[in-house]
Amino acid sequence: MFEIFGIPSQALFGQLLLGLINGSFYALLSLGLAVIFGMLNIINFTHGAQYMMGAFVAWFLLQHFGLGYWWSLVIVPIVVGFTGVVVERLFLQRLYKLDHLYGLLLTFGLALIIQGVFRNYFGSSGLPYQMPQSLTGGQNLGFMFLPNYRVWVIVFSLTICLTTWFVIERTRLGANLRAATENPTLVRAFGINVPRMITLTYGFGVGLAALAGVMAAPIYNVNPLMGADLIIVVFAVVVIGGMGSIMGAIVTGFTLGIVEGLTKVFFPEASNTVIFVIMAIVLLIRPAGLFGRTA
Amino acid sequence: MLDTRMPLLSVNDLQAWYGESHILHGVNFDIFPGEVVTLLGRNGAGKTTTLKSIMGIVGQRTGSVRFDNQELIGKTSDKIARAGIAFCPEERGIFASLNVEENLLLPPQIRSGGLSLEQIFTLFPNLKERLGSSQGTKLSGGEQQMLAIGRILRTGARLLLLDEPTEGLAPVIIQQIGKTIKTLKAQGFTILLVEQNFRFASTVADRYYIMEHGKVVERFENSELDAKTETLHEYLGV
Ligand SMILES: Nc1ncnc2c1ncn2[C@@H]1O[C@H](COP(=O)(O)OP(=O)(O)OP(=O)(O)O)[C@@H](O)[C@H]1O
Ligand SMILES: [Mg+2]
């Protein structure tokens, strides 16, 4: 046991780890929002509800089909992503020609409905979800205890984030996406089915949210409002990073998680507000966000 | 002169609107396989709108656009592209978020018979040198135009719609584009060219249509050029 700036190492590294965990969720969720915003020009307020749905579907698969965590990591994003595809086909595609505000209102209303329905059936006390057997326990590093599951969350989330970045920035498919973001009319006139690409992009972004939900299930309670609380912070993260920047969303997500963790150590009173304070400052100095391109 | 061949593209009573404004008021013309046909006309005559209407990217259009025995009116632009038409827009449409190579490879191959990358680089050697360039829009105007033409040659489209490819370019580059159009014609491409630069057009075109106020008002063959000089001056004010 040693001290850094008068803080016991145990506390400091503990909070750093917690910060990284939160950062993993911020990054995954703001990445999904950025991908969706880039392509659909819609701020997806349903994102938090879709994250919650991910956790619930994982719980449901375990409860009723005996399908555990590892199955859920694969099945849940597909199932919830598919509900996203349906939402896009039924509602969102009618809004693209209108102001941003309509997409925001629709997705916000949808979030309230989804959360209401889940609360009606499951109450709001929360359901427990078992950690996978293989990831229980942890490492004692001497200066701190490192739970295996948390390490897994950080590594897996980082892998998903960087893979997504790679696909969008470095592959042919990603080039199509970037081009369609810039000039959908021309891309379509080259023979590319842009509407289908938009639908699948929304499904993918929703799938990312659901994946985060599965990863959250063993740590936090599975609870109809779990997304509503988190998503407010994630929107602040997105504002700070800049809408539509993929790498910006990832870096900002992890960084702000860490900043929040450190604030808990050094100035606990501000830990709940620090992200919003940063958001206000960034909005004043760089309204497009740290990584955002001014339109 | 009566033509017994089947036109590759046949535009009949084409009308188009941007929102409330009625822009095309019944455009009629034909293009036969292997031809280079030029649409001439003053600013705002409706040349670009005609190309966009063929391509299916204006708000509303009526009439008939027959291509290769298919009716294209009512089809979405991706289907029209897949029928075998490729479009090079007036503003060139190079993507800032794509590097040069990605810009070049963006339009998908819709059928066989397109040019290989090697053939495209033979036409536009500059493009090969700039392939590693980070951002498509960092190229010079001339290079961007070559990229905009080059990328649609890979697709296997048989009809190319080129909207003012020489606009704002230096004479040497205009020459290079002229040479390219002749090469493409020799390889069997059919080309619909929109031009303000009549002198350039006269070096490549088989036939001309003059547009005014959203209609085709005059048609003549390259052989009638001398006889039509007066008329041309009247319509184009050159
Ligand atoms: N997006 C638009 N919305 C409304 N009106 C438009 C739009 N684009 C063009 N117009 C109008 O349609 C008419 C025809 O325009 P078009 O671009 O087809 O002309 P053009 O013959 O290509 O001219 P130029 O030689 O200047 O390119 C013009 O009066 C123009 O102002
Ligand atoms: Mg024009």
C-alpha cells in the first residue's frame, strides 16, 4: 500500500478502473450515436432504451432459454438491432427531409414508450444477471484488486470500438458509408442502394447499444431505467467529442470516464457534474465539439 | 433524315420540377449507340436538370426516358445507374472524406466491359501519381475532373452523362479531356455531353441539341455546323 498525492493507491486505482469501465460504456454508446448521426442526421434519443433492451433480452434469454452471457453477446445485438431496422423502416425514414428536431422528438417519445412498457412488466426494482462463470474472480496486483469481468469489459469494448473505427475509416464498405454521409444523392446515382445502407447503419448503431447493455447486465442491475440515467451523460460525451466523429466518440468516451473517476478521488463533490461542466466549457470554446468538423 | 437504328436513349416530353418551380417543359431527343451528343444552351436553360432527370435525381419528373428498351421514369437513381448509365456532375462531386483511391473505386461495377484501372491511368496519368493523396478534394480542379470522369469508366456503364467537363479548366486539360472523349467513343461508349464551350463541343460531337427555357429548340448534325452558325449565335449569344 502506498500513497499518491496523499491518496491511498487502492482508492486511486480503484476509481481509475471504475472510470475506465464507465468510459467503456460511454465510448460504446457515443460511438453508436455518432455512427447513427453521421448517416441518418438523427440524434437517436432511443439509444438509452435500446441499451436497456439489450440487458433485458440477455436476461430473458438466460431465464427462458438457458442461453448464457456468451450467447447473448452474439444474439442480443442482432435481435435488438433488428427492432432498430423495423423502427427505421416504419418511422425514421419518413423524417429525413424534415428538421433534426422531428427525429429527436420521435426517438425521445419512443424511448419513453419503451421504458414505460418495460417498467409496467418488470417494475423498477431491477433483476439480477449472473456474471459468466469464466469471468468471476480477479487478480490481486498488490496495489489493487482487479476483477476479471471489468478487465474483460474494457478490453472487449475497446476492441469493438477500434474495429468499428477501422471498418468505417479503412475499408471499401466504410468508404461507401462516408461517401453516403457526404452526398447521398450522388452515391445513390452510382448504383448504391443508399436507403438500405441507412437502414442497416441504424440497425448496427442500435446493435452496439444493445451490446453495451449485455455487457452492463452483470455489473449493474437489469432495470428499465438503466439507460435513461446513463444516456444523459452519454449525450454530454457526444457534445464534447463532436457529433459524427467516430474516433472522437471513442477517445472522448474513455477520457471522460477516467476524468470522472479521478474527480471522484480528488474532488468527490464534483464527480456527478464534472462532465457537464466540461460540456459547457467546450460548447463555449468549440461549439462543434473537440473532434467535430464545423459544417 | 430518317434513322432506322434503335436509339440507346430516347427522351420524350420530359418535364421536371424543383419543388414548385417547373423547369423542364417537354424535352425531346434521341441518342444512338456509339454517338457523342451535345446539349447546348445558355445558363439556366435546363441542361443540368435534363441530365439529373435522366438520372432520377430531381424531385419530380414526368414523360418518358427509354434506355436500352427500359422505361426509366419512375425508377430510383440506383436502379437507373444499374441499368447502365453513369453520371459525372457539373460540380464534379469528389468526396472530401475519401482519399483519391477511394473516390476512384467508389462507383460499383454494374456490369462487365468497363475500363480497367490500367486503362484509366493511361487516359489520365496524373491520377496514378496522385493515388496516395489523402483527400480527394485536395486535387487541382483539372485532376478532380479527371477523377470524376475516371471513376465512372470502371463501372461498365454504356452511356456516360458528362456535365460541363471543361468548365473552368486550363486549355491543356481541356485538350486532354477532348482526347479522352474521342478515345471513349472509339471504344464504343455513348456520351451525352453538356457544354457551354461550343468550340470544344464541336471537336467531339456528332450531333447537337440546343435548349432554351426548358425545351429542346434546335437539332443539327455535325455536318450542318457551318450552315447553322447564325442560329447558334442567336441562341447562345457567342
Ligand atoms: N435545386 C434547384 N431548385 C430550384 N431551382 C433550380 C434548382 N437547380 C436549378 N434550378 C433552376 O432551374 C433552371 C435550370 O437550371 P439548370 O441547372 O438545369 O441550368 P443549366 O442549363 O444547367 O445552366 P448552367 O449552364 O448554368 O449550368 C434555372 O432557372 C435554375 O435557376
Ligand atoms: Mg448546368
